[in-house]
Amino acid sequence: MRPRITVIGCGYLGATHAACMAELGFDVLGLDVDHDKVAALQEARPPFYEPGLEPILRKHVESGRLRFTTSYDEVAEFGDVHFLCVATPQRDGELGADLRFVDSAIASLAPLLQRPCVVLGKSTVPVGTAERLTEDLARMAPVGRDAVLAWNPEFLREGFAVDDTLRPGRLVFGLPEGYGRDAADQAMRVVYAEAIAAGTPVVVADLATAQLAKAAANSFLATKISFINAMAEICEATGGDVTVLADAIGHDPRIGRQFLNAGLGFGGGCLPKDIRGFMARAGEVGAGDALTFLREVDAINQRRRSRVVDVAAELVDRPWPVANVAVLGAAFKPDSDDIRDSPALNVAGRISLFGAHVTVHDPQAISNARKLWPTLHYADSVIDACRGAHVVLVLTEWSHFREIDPVVLAEVVATRAVVDGRNCLDREAWRAAGWTYRALGRP
């Protein structure tokens, strides 16, 4: 008999995971404490934009295989495998992760667990959290240690989350030592049977290693991105071209070309807070010196935002208070409406604070951006955003921004000046259309 699955926390990770588990044939119950979010999901309306999610969500809500609730009693009664997918944001004013949502979820669920089950943590947490939650679960659950906790970190990429869930690149099974180990391993192998049969690698680890996996992966990716952006700074000082440099070193199989795209840098809800949380936890366990390099990774990333503002200022032939600036992009990356720590909005906000009239366009993130930056102006199209602009900033690499016709756009701007913050435009085509073209790390 297939286990019944619950997903606790139905934000970006949880809602996607719940829908995909239903797509794999499981009966799924999602829980969130936000009544409005639950109501939207129960009507098959995702509370965020993710390509491919809405059809799967609708399919399984309508079939009855997927439901959503605000009741922990219902979750405890329903589930054999409980996935913990709550948020772990950065603590206000600190580097470390805020674990109150994780602790609250365990405190709410555990006292209701009357029969054996497996709780699988997917949230990104500081190493040592799972060990503490194991003891909390055993102490609070009526079923005691038959409520087994294991860790199964997520590696989703926004914009590709559905595919990454249904066809993961790897699976990490963080198993407890001793009692409950076999039950946790078996539960994960049943849940992921289809992916395992398709050849997905399975890494079996202890709890500590499993918790480290996501933070280590994101730290490596952040380091690679900041490395090529540091090289962009060198290229700007020497007349080199960072895109050609990336090709030259990326052909080395030890390095690889992925994530060697210089530009405005990374943002979002994972990489920035995960590397900061990793640094904080390393300090707490007495290994802070091992991750001091991540401070420079973070600093390089932040400098790219300042650099884009500086380049834009060089192109605008007037004081900021009498300048019109078009910003194309609000989401932190394409194929998403996520504006958490968005480099594009950060740049737009900085320029606005200097007094410029800033108009932003994004295909999906305008609604979210308005809530965070109500003082910015917003447009529903590229043309409307750029009308009368003295400089155009392309800050999120949406595919249709890449495909903009510079000849057509030239007819509506006040000045043909563009800053390619993502090195995603055809430089020669824009220059041929009479534009002054600037990009980070290119002559």
C-alpha cells in the first residue's frame, strides 16, 4: 500500500512538492497556516509563478488526489510520510537562519502523532537542527521514537522546480543512526521509486552531512558566480572581455561553463541567505575561519549592484532628478515572480532614491514589486517602460528582453543608451542601431 503524504508549509517549495507528489500517484494533503494561501491552492491557484505548476496543481485538485488544509489534526491523522517544507529566512539584523517556523511546525505536529510515521525535512537548516528536532519529536509525540525524523534536502531551481522535483538530478537521504534508520530509508525509496528506477543517483548520508549538502551546494554556486564577477572587475580595468574569458576557462572540464556568466550577480530567497547562514553556523561550531571566503563572495555580489548604478550614471547626461530610467526586470531571475533580494529591484530602488523617475517592467513580478517598492513606477510593456527614457537597464534576462528589436525601441526612448546588466543582449545589433551599449566586464 502506498504511503499517504503530507506537506507542511505550502510556499514555493511545499506547493511545488505537493503537486509533484500527486503527479507521481500519491494521495497528498498540504498544510499551511495562511488561510488565504490554502484557499487559493484549494482552487488550484498557485500563490506564485512557476512554469508548469498550475496545470499539475489543477489536475490533482480536481481529481481529489491533492487537498490543502490549515488543520494539523487532519495532517497527523492522514499522513504516513510528512514532508517539512517551511521557510527558514535570515534572522533580522543577523546572518543566521530563523528557525521559528520549523520549531513551530514540529511543536504543532508532534503531539498529534499517534501512530508510526516518518517526518522528512526538506527545509534548509543549520547543521545540528535535525538532531535537535529528533529529540523534540521523540519527546513530544505520543508514539515516541516511532515518529522517525530524517533529512531529504531540496535542490530546486526556480523556473525549473517542477522538472527538478519529478526528475531530480540527485537525491540525498539523511538517515538517523540506529532506531528508525531502515524505516526512513524505505519511506524515501518508496516516495522516489520512479526517479530511482530512472537512474537518479542516491547519496545516503548521516543527518549532519545531509543538512550540509544544500548549504555547501549553494555556497559553491555563489562562489563560482562571484568569481566570474571578480574577473569582470579585472576585465573592466584591463580592457578584457569577461564573456570570452568565461568561454576560455569554461572549456576546462574541471571548471565548466555553467554559472560563469558575469553580470549583476545572484539574489533570490536561497543563495544570499544560505551562504550567510552557513557562515553563522560555522562560527557557532568553532569553524568560522573555514568560511571567511564567503564574506568576500557576498561582498563581490553586492558590488555588482553598485557598479550597474555607476555605469548608468556615466550614460545619463543629466542629474538624476531630471532623468527617466527604464528598468527591464524585477524578478531576481527569469521564469519567476520572486523578488526576494532581487538585484534588479535593488538597482531600481537605489536610482529612485537618487531622485530619478524609474519605470519598471517585468512579465511576472510587477505585482510583487509594487508591494515592496510602491514609490517606483510600473509599466505593462517594454515599450511603455522605455518611452522617454534617458537610459535603459536590462537587469533580468527574460527571453523576450533578449529578443527586443533595438531599432524599434530606439523610436520611443529619449536617449539611445542601454546597460546590459546580464550580458544577454546582442551587442553588435544594438550598436548597429545607434545605441551606446555598456555591459559589465566587457570593453
